[in-house]
Amino acid sequence: MKKTILLIGILAVSGLTACSEYQSVRHEKMKERAIENTINATDPSDRADIITAKMVETLSLNEAQRVKAATLNQDFSVRYNILAASTNPKTDKRAEFIKLTQEKDTELKKILNNAQITKWHEISAEFWKEYRIM
């Protein structure tokens, strides 16, 4: 009897764990689709212009920085759209979006000074939550 109760308890816990893991994966997939939908619903040029304007406004970019940031934002906005539109089932879009974002951050560090990078990281986190377009 004790073994039966113990077995039922173990099965219940493992079932809950599996259900929780399934929900977590499902939630991540839903977030990924929401990001894809947002990216696909916006024009890359418009998105790049919004991001560049925000950078100019909040980081006091000089003209050379503005031109380089605008070019970078345009390039990565297009690349985000291409990735979001991909239908390759072997592509881990979440990992690829993260990789693209890290690559963009590396390029931004070549354009901005340390204070501007620090401020951009703070602002872009808020910007991301509000617009989901970065």
C-alpha cells in the first residue's frame, strides 16, 4: 500500500514537472511568434528610423555617429525581417535573434562611447518592452 501511494506521488510530481516544462516551452514559442509578427508587420526602414531617432535624442549622437548608427540600424532591421520571415524548421529563431542582437551590440560599441553604450543598454531594454521592434 505504501509503495502504491509512493508510486502515485512520484508519478504526480513527474507529471507536473513535465507539464510545467511543456508550458515553459510553449510560452517561449508564443513569445517568439509575437516577436516575429511584430517584426513582419513593420517596415525595416521605418523601424530603423525610429531606433535611430531614439538614439539621436537620448544619446546626443554627433553627425558621424548618427550616420553610422542609421546605417547599422537599417542593416540589422532588414536582417531581423529576413530571419522573422524564415520558414526553415531547423532554424532556432530565438537563438538567431539573440545572436543578431549581440552582433549589433558589438558593432554599436565601435560607434558609441562607453557612457553612450551604458545609457543605450538601459534605454533599449525599456524600448524593447514598449515597442518590441529592436
